[in-house]
Amino acid sequence: MTIEQAILEKVRILSPEKQQEVLAFIDLLQADEWEKLYKGRFSELQQEIHIGIEAANRGELVDAEEVFQRLRAKLQQKRAQAGQ
């Protein structure tokens, strides 16, 4: 079985809506739009990293353990709310 045949078999069992999503994704890849999207997002990430480096150079850092403790507390709070 070729890769094309394997893909077709997988797509055939999807709902019509999911099949359309797969086809739209294939069109995106074929139209080279993915490269523009990738380059745009890569540029955004570079800018965010630059902002973070500047903040770190100014000493505006948050301790990683403190961040994780806050996230854990927030998660526990959300779980408690969901359980009520």
C-alpha cells in the first residue's frame, strides 16, 4: 500500500466535515500559504523572545517555581469550581 492509498483509507472513514478540513489543509499546503503563515509566526516568536530578553536584562524576571505554583493553584481552583 502506498502512502497515498493509506491516506485515502484514513480520510474515507472521516465525517464529511472532517474530510473537508483535510482537503482544505491539503489546498493550503499546495498553495504555499503555509510558508507565509510559518514565516509570520516565526517572526512573531522572534519578537516575543526579544521582548523577554530585554525584560531579563532589566532584571524583570519571575521565578519559574513561583509561576508553576500559581498555575497549580489556579488549576486546583478551576477543578474545584468544576466539581461543584
